[in-house]
Amino acid sequence: MLGGWRDYRRFCKLPSATHSIVFYAESRNDWHHFSPVIEGLTGRYGRTVSYLTSDPDDLAFAAAGERLRVFHIGEGLVRTWAFYNLRADLVVLTMMDLHNLQLKRSLHPVHYVYLFHAPGSTHMVDHAGSYDHYDTILCVGPHHVKEIRARERQAGLPAKHLVEHGYHRIEQLVDEARRYRRRRHDDVPTILVAPTWGATSVLHLCGESLLGTLLEAGYRVILRPHYMTVKGSATLVADLKRRFGAHPGFEYVDLMGETDSLLESDLLVCDWSSMAIEYALALEKPVLFIDVPMRVRNPEWPALGIEPMEIAIRERVGRVLAPSRVAEAPALIRALLAGPEQFRANIAAVRQDYLFNFGHSAEVAAAEIAHLADERENERLQARG
């Protein structure tokens, strides 16, 4: 905690110019979403950015320099105090539920910008009011605009500033796939099993039978559990590793954020994880969805009258299989892998439907944030007279 207070005081003592644009990261994983936008701000636009993080191992520390100042504020009292007393023109976050839980909007006038860390819908997996207290939202695609406007009408909220942004992570995966050289060149397909976490996830409901079925069918299998599964269900993961670890076709990966497993694989087996959307739209590879119960934080989502992206996209990028029928997985996988050219053509159409500014979303975000920061600075100077 002492280190957090020390860094927070150091942040407060900086010149006001370094408080114009502030990013906050809950974990090191946020850096993958923030870094291309920050590069644009500090490079093309010549801005100085302050970066507050709760992760002592944040990747931002390695990129810190004259135009990027990084401060570790932890997860406890220091962070709560910092949020409530923050002085900044604008703050960019990937954190949902601002002001709904312990982290509140500042006492001072601050413009809050939300940047999505997943491309899925806003009204089923997330709480009904998860985005209510942001001023600007950088939308991934038309589905976000439609959902947020509907929520504003439903709850009588003032209209937010919605930006047609896009989703850099998918663009990044496309670039990595173009450069990547696969290690394996034979005809044995590689299946990536990477479900979400929780008591109703694939690994909990049918993980052992699924992995065994795929390996018996002759596929290579990469298991990449969610980090929350590794953290909260260590015994389950250990049992699966012990059961299949000696099989020559089995590989275990537990490093979140790595991309080799995505690029090496031919098909993803998933459930409701947003990674399935990124995998299909970026890598143009199919997904087999195991139809476990939906993760629903907003049980009133049907009242909005909009089908969530997570549901609508499934049959466009793959097939759906009940957990009780995992014995049928090999046959479905063979069918999904049979027509790669047609599948890639279909994915191009899906991207067009769901992503803004495909190929240059980071530039759009950097330009918008620089513009908003200028507006806020002008307002602040005018208020001083």
C-alpha cells in the first residue's frame, strides 16, 4: 500500500499537462487494448499520457518514457481514493460498472471514455447499467450503438457520445496471422479448447469427455483454460493435465494473452467466451460452440428487444453442440473444416456487419481522444476566466 500512495502522490505532483489524458488499467491484460491508442497519442499527436495501473507487473512499465508516465496504485484504499479525488481532463478505461461499485466518478469534472476489451454485446453478459456512467463510448460496431441507445431510452438516460471506433485486437490478430509460420505442416488438424470460466463452463460440465473424444479421434488438442479457471478451479485443471498430459497429441497452455495456440490451431472449441468472436473474425477459422448455459448478469436483457451478438453470430461462424452430445464433436469438426475458402468469404461479410473501421481503429480512437482532451482543456481554461 505504501508504494501505491507513493506513486499516487508522484502522479499528483506532475504538471497539469500530464493530467490531461489518463488511462487506468485493472490488469496487465489491458495493455493489449490500450497500447496502440497510446502509441498514436504520444506519437502522431505528441501528447503526454499518464497511466495508472493496479498491476505491479503491468506491461506498460516497459514502455514508460517521457511521454508515458506509469504509476502503480494497487487495488485497495489508494485506488478508491485516487478515483474519487482524481483531477484530469479525461480518463480512458476498459473497466465496466464505473460508479456502480466501489470505484466512483471523481468529485472533480472528468470526462470518462470507455474502450471495449471484448467485442460482444452490452446487455446480457454485462449488468444492465454497466455503461451508464461513461460520457463517451468507443463502440466496436453497429450493435453497440443500437444497444446503448436502446438502454438510454429504456432508463431515461442522457445521450452519450458514441464513437464509431472498431476493435484493434482483431486487427492485431489478422496481422500476426499473416506473418506467422506454423510449426506443424502435416494433415492432422489441431483443435484449441479454450472455454470461459465458471461452474457451467465446458471444462466443468464435460471437459474430460470432450478432451478424450477429440484425442481418440486423432486430433491434436491444445487446452488453454481461462486464467480464472486456473485460479479458482486448480484441482479440476490439475486432474485434466494428469489425465491427458502423457498423450502425445495433448498440449497445455496457461499463458493468457499468448497467440501461438490461436495461430497453430485449425478450429476452436469454446462456449460463451468472447475469444470465439475474435478467433473467427480475425483468423477466419471456425468455432464449435458447446452449448452450456449462458452467462447472464442482466436477467432482464430480453426487454431491450435486441438479440445479443454472442447468440446471433454463432451459426455464422460455426456450429452449436449440446454438452451431452460431445461424442458427435469429431463429425461436426470434419464438416466445419471441409470448406475453408467458403468459410473465409463468409467471415468477411460478418466482419463488415460487426466491426467499424476494420484495419485502422486505433487511429480513430487516438484522434477522438486527442480531440476530446482539447475540448476539455478549453472548457477548463474558459471556466477559469
